[in-house]
Amino acid sequence: MNDQAADARYQLGRAVSGMTGGGPLAVLGALTSLRGAALQMERDAARLARQNRRSWDEIAQAMGLAPGPARHPAAEAFSRLASDLGDDRLSFGWPCRECGKVVLDYGPGAGHPADAERGHAEGCTRLAAAVRAYEGSGDAS
């Protein structure tokens, strides 16, 4: 743990103890609530990042996820933040700034942008740029 993280943990511990009177069960309840709030804030920040054309690789880096043997940070970031909306497939919704539609993003492993980002309006410039980049990258099959 780096010094900044250690300091944040210390400050959070003091604040939670002060808010709850310091009892261990009250602290546990407060921390559980904070975990849920922090996850929602992570999702909101990632949603803004995707709106602003940031990749899942960039989001993973911002989350401190580093590559390693059999570790794919972009896929890990996506799986931490995405939800199953009932179709047994994780997705992450965000509004496209270019076309104004809500996009269901199926993540970095979903392949072609037309499959990975469902919901763009016909003729969306962002989707067209993503398709050109994908097809020019050698990732296209």
C-alpha cells in the first residue's frame, strides 16, 4: 500500500469511527454502505470516461490494474464495473456524446465495435471512428 492509500485509509477509519461512535458493528455497517457508494462513484467516473472516448485499457490503468500473467486489466476493469441486465451477458451503459443514444458496451473482449457497442444511432461518428480504428489495427478477423 502506498503512503497516499495508507493515509486515506487512516482518515477514513477516523471519520467512520467518529460518525458511528466507534463500535465495531456500527463501523462495519458504515463501511459496507461506503463500499456501495464507492462502487457507484467508480461506475459514474467510468461512464464519463467512456463518453469521452477513453478505452477500457485507460480505465484499467486509472484503477491501478496492472497486466500480469493471465491478467487482462481492461477485461478486469470491465467485469468489476459492468452489470448483467438479464441476458446472461455483462454490459456497461453510457450515453454517446456524438449520437445522443445510450450505448450498451459489452467490453473489451466483445470484438468488432458494432458488436461491442450496441445502441449507437445510424451514422454515429464515434462508432464509425471506432470501426475504422478496429479494422485498421489488425484485430479484425
